[in-house]
Amino acid sequence: MMDLKDFDYYLPEELIAQTPIVKRDHSRMLVLDKKTGEIKHKHFYDIIDMLEEGDTLVLNDTKVLPARLIGIKEETNAVIEILLLKDIQNDTWECLTKPARRVKLGTVVSFGNGLLKAECIEEKDEGIRKFKLIYNGILLEILDKLGTMPLPPYIHEKLEDQTRYQTVYAKNSGSAAAPTAGLHFTKELLKKLEDKKIDIVYVTLHVGLGTFRPVSEENILNHKMHSEFYTMTKEVADKLNKAKEEKRKIICVGTTSVRTLETIMTSYQKFKECSGFTDIFIYPGYKFKAVDALITNFHLPKSTLIMLVSALAGRENILNAYKTAVLEKYRFFSFGDSMYIK
């Protein structure tokens, strides 16, 4: 038994960041030493001094789709919202649907006066439906025209600049949410890191439903993770294996990068070129095989992400760091401040 309430903490609502900070790399950064529990207060641009020559920095280059679509049910004109979560293949998508009770097998939802149609081909639990998409042309172009950024439900302000919910290195479209730890990087900062001979490599994990779902099981061991698609190239696998052999530090940017590396290392006992779906659930007691340190954001109470960072740094250290961050009025969640667990 591992109790859900052990991963809860007090967070005043005014500390949930509603808008991005003007300069990406000027966010604050809480530095936590996972061995000693010591805490320091920095700014994100100080990461250049925290990392050393020879370190390998792993980033997730997924790109957020404008995946939130508002349409109408063909038979009744009822308004239906769908959020594209997972590309199954052949234009079949798993979607979060609202109101799901109005969408049954065979229901057709029309978007943009029929520019895109979605036929429900399977009903699943928790508001999930499988849709077959019907359209002419290129889906990404249609989504750019009809869709909006699927901002998390705790963000109530309008996002004026859509690019601020993408990392500056976003490349491979397919996510329902941004890998938010990467939002703090600028192209200039990445260049400075490269100049310091820090190896920067990219993996892809398309962020899915897990991001939107809190844990509801009182015993977290009963929680079922939703699977997300990941991929790693041969070039990246070779670099990471070399870093491991030479005992150089591997630092992940974001929990999505952690989950990708730990999935591959658990499956193959080394890094290798591969792709697939992962539903790895990392919580205290987990023995890390791939990752030495983590750049991350502040996560929701009772979420799988706070469990993951607790596994890396120790639950007491994390809860103490979060308590300190609240007292110091750090900004929380997607557009919030950063944390470096070293």
C-alpha cells in the first residue's frame, strides 16, 4: 500500500501561473540536492553554471498539436468538444470527448462546416472515444485552421502567443500537452550549453492523457497509466550508451524524457534505436537505471509526476522543497518556475 495522500501538499491558487514569463529563461529555479536535501534559489539562466563539460542533456522534441476541436453532432447540432490524444494509425485517434454521454458508436461530429468529420468507432471509459477522421488534404494544415492549443484545465487566461506553449526546439507533432520543463530554454541558452561542450540529444515522447488525469486510487499501486508513444534514434542511443560507459552525467529535461529513457533501459538493459508505447509508472522505491539528474517544473498534488520526482529525490526532500517554493512564492505548473534536482 502506498497512500495517495502522502503526495499531497498545500498550494494557494494564486501561485498557479496563468501566463508565461516574458523571457523564457528568466524564470526562477529551485535547486535541490537529492542526497542532502539542500535547497538553493537561482534563475533558469544559471543552469549554464550548474552543468559541466561532458554532461549529456536529454530533451523531448515533441510538438503540441492544436488538438482541441469544437464541432457539432450531425443529427442534433449539439456542441461537442474533442481533444486528440493518441494517433492509433490510419486516421484513427483516441480522443477525450465532452460531453461523452452524447457520443455513441456511429455518432458523426462535424468541424469547420464539414472540413473535418469524426465518426465514433469505439466507446471507452473516462470520456474516451475512438474516432475515424474524415477529411481531404493534410490533417496538420486542417488542425492549424480549426484547432486550438489544449491548455491544461487550471489555466484560465487566454494565451496571446500560441508559440509560448511550445518549446523552441519542438519538431515532431503529436502531443496533447507541452513537455513544460523545456519551455524555459531559449535558442541562445542552448547554444551556450553546446559551447560549454555539454552534449544535447533529443528523444520524442508524445504527451497524452496522463497529463490531464489526476490519480484517483487511494492506493497508488492500483493506478493505471495511459500509454504514450516514444521514439529514440540510433545516434542518440549511441551517445547515451557512451555517456553511461564513461560515467558521465545524464540529465533529463522533463519527466517525459525520464520515462522514455527508463522505459528503454528497463526493456533492453541499454539504450537502443527503438519506438513504441510506454505506460511506465515511476514512484518511490523505483531504482533509476538511466537518469542521474532532472530539470523539471512544479507538479500537481497527488499526480504521477510528483510521485516520479519523489522516486528520484526522496518524498521528504520533495515535499520540503515544495513547501519552501510555496513560502518563497514560486510560480507553479505549466507556465511556472523550474526545479533542478541534482
